[in-house]
Amino acid sequence: MLTGSCLCGSVKYEYRGELGPIVCCHCSRCRKAQGTAFATNSPINESGFSLLSGKETLREYESSAGKFRAFCSNCGSPVFSRFTGKPGILRLRIGSLDTPVAARPSAHIYASSHAEWFDILDGLPQYEAGVP
């Protein structure tokens, strides 16, 4: 079981299941939503995700058609996103985890739109769009 929370501690969750491949997304929307060079995400099964607290502070923003980004309305911490075209799957923001994980990122996606001030030098595969 994995646990996580937002910066202020209002939103707390647990996840019972395996993380999917961890990827670093460099698309402009993820960069804006995270306020940094990329977002680090893992697909998870929604059925294993449980919100323990913070339901009243968790908000969603539809950043593009059918793409909803969930965040704490108190501190702004991103927690997960979901896409209506992929029901039952959440994209967990790995930075919100409190539990250490052994898994490491496996790729960079939307690398063609990476921030000009950040060089991708870790040797992981880079894809122009999502993982093929």
C-alpha cells in the first residue's frame, strides 16, 4: 500500500495496487500545472485509490477536453489527473507520495516541447508524444 498527501496535509490518500510506468511529461500543460520542467506521473487503477481526507478541498480543473487535473484548493498541490477517454485510470502525481517507492522513471514524453532551460540528460528514452 502507498500513501500520499498534499503540501498542507488536507488531502490524504492511499493506493492499493501497483504503479504503472513512471514517466516525465514535458508538455506545456503539465509544465504550467506543475510550475516546473515536467510532471512525473504513473497510471494507477482508480479502484485501488482511496481518498482518506480532504474531499472538501479537492478540486478538479478541466485543462483540455475530457482531461481533469485534481488538486488541493488550500495549497494548490496537484494529486492526480483523469481522462474521460480512459475510465478507471488515474495519473498519480508521484511527488505527492509519502511512501518511498523503488520504481524509477522509465521515459520522457512530449520531450519535443521540453522547457528550453532544461536539458534532458539522464539517458532515458524520449518520445515526441506519449509512450508508443
